[in-house]
Amino acid sequence: MARPSFLPPFMFGLLFATFGVILSAKYSSITVDQSALLALKSHITHDPHNFLATNWSTSTSVCSWIGVTCGSRHHRVTALNLSSMDLTGTISSQLGNLSFLASLDIHQNSFHGTLPIELTNLRRMKYLDFGNNSFNGEIPSWFGCFSKLQRLSLYLNNFVGVIPSTLGNLSKLERLRLGWNQISGRIPNSLFKCKELKFLSLFNNSLEGSIPTEIGNLTLLETLDLGDNYFKGEIPSVIGNLTSLVIICLFNNNLTSEIPLVIGNLTSLRELYLGNNKLTGTISSQLGNLSFLAWLDIHQNSFLGSLPIELTNLRRMKYLDFGNNSFNGEIPLWFGCFSKLQTLSLYLNNFIGVIPSTLGNLSKLERLSLGGNQITGRIPNSLFKCKELKFLSLFNNSLEGSIPTEIEILTLLKTLGLGINHFKGRIPTPPPLLQFYGVSTNNLIGEIPSSICNLTSLVVMALHENNLEGTIPKCIGNLSSSLTAVFLWNNNFHGQIPENFAKGCMLRSLHINNNELEGSLPRSLGNCKALNLLDVGNNNLNDTFPSWLGNLDQLQVLILRSNRFYGQIESFDITVSLTKLRIIDLSHNNFSGYLPTLFFEHMHAIRDEYGKKVEPNYMREVKIMKDAHKIGVNYAYGLSVTVKGLERKFESLLSIWTVIDLSSNQFRGEIPKILGELHLLIVLNLSHNCLIGPIPSSLGNLSELESLDLSSNKLDGRIPTELKNLGFLAVLNLSQNNLKGPIPQGKQFDTFTNDSYIGNLNLCGLPLSKNCGTDEETPAKFDRDDDGDELNWKFSILMGYGCGLVLGMSMAYIVFTTGKPWWLIRIVERVRQRFAKR
């Protein structure tokens, strides 16, 4: 009988056990992945679309969760994509337990904090995208341990410090994106050991030094973006070795010298951005070799000379920006051969001659910018064949003739800039989609065409400095839902200001000064809650002070000068305080009563506690329209203010300018001491009023004051010595008052001439020829009434004698009645010892 064999049962048991172990390991591994992802979920504090809240559940398989991809073999998590989910939170350290993870993409969320070192466990990682979040701290040096990494994206975060040299260990790296951070220092040479790099973007950081010549090692590089940093020196000639380059972006640095000729070797190049550097020289004909080039931007450098005809080889050209250089000669006729050209910018150069009629061949042209040259002649009619034009700027040239009526057939035109030329005649019907209408500083006549009322998208209307007449169209108020700036100054408009500014008015700047407007300020302007600047100066307006302005809490500049405003303003009722008002000019009107103390009290923009917390900025912005079209608006352009006795015209106004001008009215009473609390005030003019009393010593606290004019009033008393504290005071006018006593000496007072004090017969001391007597050598330090000086000193002497007599008799009585008063002796001895030490 054969012995029974135990081998089959044993093998079956072994197989069963092995299967159990494998199955257990599989579920154990999946459990680890699940725990890691649930830990990440717990670190997410905001999931507005409930992507994870409703989907990442233990009741379903991890591999079916949104954003999760598992491998077909091991069923482990190999990829995690949570991009663009608007998630907020931090990265869990347990994420490092996803040991099979090869791709992690969480870009365009709001993750923050630092990256946990446990991520170093992800040794299979090939693709890492943390871009467009809020991570901070230094870029971890342990990124260098991901030996299989091919893509690393950390752009648009808050990383600081330097680029880790360990990134040079990533021998398989193909794409590196570190742009839009706060990285400083130099590019480490080790980075150029990454020979597989095809895409390198370090854009918009604080990198410095020269561009390393080792960059020539990256022979596979297709995109090089080092723009918006602090690189200096020359563009290295080794860049000519990178023949695979398609995009070079070096704009907004401090690069010098000429464009290297070897760039002409980069025959695959399609985009070249060198704008806003310090490059010099002429444009080489070698650029004509770049037959694939479609974008060429060299604006804001110091290039000169004429443009080489070899550029006509660039038949794929779509974007040409040569603006803000020193090119000269005539605009080449051959620009008309770029049949694909969409943008041509030649602004701010020295081009002469006429606008070539060949530009009419550019049927795809959308933007033409020729402003700031010396172009003459008329606008060629052929230009209006460019039906795709959206932006046309010919400002600041010497163009003449009338504005062609054909302009209205450019139905897509949104920006029209024809200002500062010699155009004459009437304003033609504007194109229907116009957003920026600029025909200022010409010789245009007639009225504003009624067709302007059809421009429902109009944002800026600049018709100032012409010879226009008639009334301002009433429809301007109806357009205020889109209009943000209106410039109509220096014309001959008459009649009343339109009264129909609607609720929701978007107006931020209204310049209608220097016309012949009458009537009152329309109360409907109170609907323009965003109004920053209102200038109605030099008209014939007849009204009381517009107290309703108190509702405009964004108002920064108010100019009412040279009108017929009248009445008192000290009872001004501020329902919403004018905290941002920093320039007010009410001069040359008929205002009366006391100076408005309450008004000054609410000017917080000129006080330390508010003004110094605000960064100085210009009253301008770039508005981005719904269609992504950009419009630059300089809200304070042309504003004129009397500064240091002279009228100053501003092209741009910095927010640190602060002015109070109430001159040439009928204000009475004393100067309020509260003016001394406006510590950021630069110009104060209260001249030509009926003010009385002393000059407040508190004005010595105006540490930023540069101009002080109190002339032609009835001020009396002495000049406070506290005014010597005004270290920036360049103009002082106290003439034609009743001031007396010595003029303070030293500091800024040594720079003022007799003109500052003329008409004050009782003043003495330099620079006047009248000497001061011995009893007048000490100027006043406080506000006081000087009429009782003689009585005051006599009274003081009598008081001293009286007190001394009473004290002496009292002490004598104590001595005779008590014997030696030891307490008194000790006091006297201590005083004697204190003086002996001195």
C-alpha cells in the first residue's frame, strides 16, 4: 500500500497563505493611501464647491475619488490632481506616504504655509505643480532628491531666499517654473547641469547679477524667461548656441550694450522680448534672418538710427514694438508688407515725415501707436481701410488738417488719441464703440456733436484745450454709468453744468475749469460716490458752498476758485467726513464768515495718523474693460494749483501734494489753531482776507510746509519763533499786516527777503533795515495779547516784593518762637550742597 503524499495539501496551504498575504498587503497599502488622502482633506479649511466634502468618502474606493488616479497593476495612487478647485488649506505631512505617487498637481488654489519634508518620500515623483498658491518660506533644498523629476512648477507663490543649488541634481528635469515669487540672489551655476531643460522661467523675481555664460550648456532649451528681474551686464553671446530657442524673454531688467549678432542664428525663434532695459546701438540686419519671428518687443531702450530693410523678411510678424527709443528718419514704407501684423508701436521716437499710406495694406492691424514723434502732414485716408483697428494713437505730433470724417467707419475702434497736434475744424461723428476719446490740445471749433450721446461705453472724454463752444450736452450725465473722466477745460463752453448725473455714476474726475459756465453746481453730482477730483475753477458759477459734497467720501481734490461762490461755510455739515480731501482751492470767490474749523478737523488725509499710513501714489489707473481692452486714465492731468506764488500745472499728481488755498475772499476772525494739526500740509494760503489776531504758534507744527502766505490781512502781534521749525519753508509772505516786534532769525528765516514783511511798519530786525530796541530782542513764543506787557512786568515785580516780605516775616516769627528750626536748616544745607556740586 502506497504511503499518502502530504505535498499537494502543503502546496495548497502555502498558495493560500501567499494569496492571503498579498491580498492583505494590497488592502493595507490602499488603506495607507486612503489615510494619507483623508489627512490632506482634514487640512483643507475651505472647499467652496464641495469637491472633496461630498466625494472623498470611505464608502467608496479611493481610486474613484475625484482627482485621484490609481495604477492598473498595484492599484496604488499614482497621480493626484486637485488643480483649480479653489481649495484653501495646508499640505499634510502624511501626503508623503503615497509612495507610488508620480504626479502631484494642486495649482491654482489657495494652499499656504511651508512644504513638509515628508514629501521627500515620494521618490517616484515626475511631475510637481504647486503653482498659483500662497506657499511661503524658502524653496526646500530637498527638491533635489527627486531624481526622476521632469517638471517642477512653483510659480505665483510667496517663496523667498535663493534658488537651491541642489536643483542641479535633477538630471531629468525638463521644465522649471519659479516665476512670480520673491526669490533673490543669483542663478546657481549648478542649474546648468540640467541638460534636459527645455523650459526655464524665473520671471518676476528679484534675481540679480549677470546672466551666466553657462546658460550655453542648455542646448535643448526652447523657452528662456528671465524677465522682470535685476539682471545687468550684456546678453551673453553663448545664447547663439541655443538653436532650439523659440521664446526669449529678458524684458524689464538692467541689461546693457547691444543685441548680440548671434541672435540672428536662432532661426527657430518666434518671440523676442527685450523691452525696458538699457540696450543701445542700432538694429542689426541679422534680425532679418529670423524668418519665424512673430513677436519683437524692444521698447524703452536707447536704440537709435534707422530700421534695416532686412526686417522685411519677417513675413510672419504679428507684433512689433519699437516704442520709447531714439529711432529716427521716416517711417519705412515697407511696414506695409507685414500682412499679418496686428500691433505696430513706434511711439516716443524721433520719426519724421508723413504717415505712410502703405499702412492701409495692414488689413489685420488692431493697434497703431505713433504718438510722441515729429510726424507731419495729414492722416492718410488709406488708414481707414484697416477695419480691424481697435487702438489708434497719433498724439503729440505735428499733424494738421481736419480729422477725417471717415474715422466713423472704424466700427471696432475703442481708443482714439489725436491730442496735441494741429488739427482744426469740427469734431466728426465718433465710432460707436469708442471708450477713450482724446482730441485735446488742437484747434478744433464748434460744438460737441450730439452723436457723442450714442457712446454708451465711453470711459474717458478728453476734449480740453480747444476752441469748442456751445453748451455741454445734457447726455453727459446719462453716460455717467460708464464715464470715469471728463476733461473739458480751456474751451468756451457756456450755459449750465448738466444736472442729470444718475445714481450709480462712475465718474472719478471732472475737469470743466476755464470756461464760461454759469448757474450752480448740480446736486446730482452727489450720486458720483467715487468722485476723486472736481475742478470747476475759472467760470461764472454763482452758488453757496456745496455742503452736499460731504457725502463724497472719496473726494481728494476740490477746486472752486475764481467763480462767484458766496456765503459762510463755518457751519458746513459733514454727514460723511472728507477724510481723503488733500487739495482744496476756494480762492477768488466771495466766501465770508469765519474760517471753517470743522472742515479742517475732518481733513484726515493731511494728518499724520491717516496720511502717513498711505503709500504715495498717482491719481491714475489702467482700467481693464470687459473685453480685456486696457485704458490708461490719468485723473489729475492738467490740474493747476498755485504753489509758492506761481501757478503750477501737473501732468501727474502724487498723493503727497496737499494744499489749502482760501485766499482772496472775505473771511474774518482769527486763524484757527487746529490748522497746526494738519502736519502733512505743503501749501497754506490765507492771503487777501480780513483775518485778525495773532499768527498761531501751532503753525510751527506743520513740518512739511513749503509755502505760507498770510499776506494782506489784519493780523497783529509778533511772528511766533515756532515758525523756525519749518525746515522746508521756501516761500513766506506776511506782508501787508499789522505785525510787530523782531523777525525770528536763523534757519529758513535767513533766506527770506524784505518782500516777505513789507507793509508791517512795526516789524524790526533782519532783513529789514529797522533795528530792534533792547526791549524787543526776544520774539514771542506763545500766542498772547502784547498790549498789557508793561503792566504785566510791573505787576510781577510788586508780587515778588510782596511774597518776599510775607515769607521773611513768617520765618522770623518761627525762629524767635521755636529757637533753632532744624528742619529749615537742613533744607537750606541741601540746597547749598546741590549748588556747590555745580
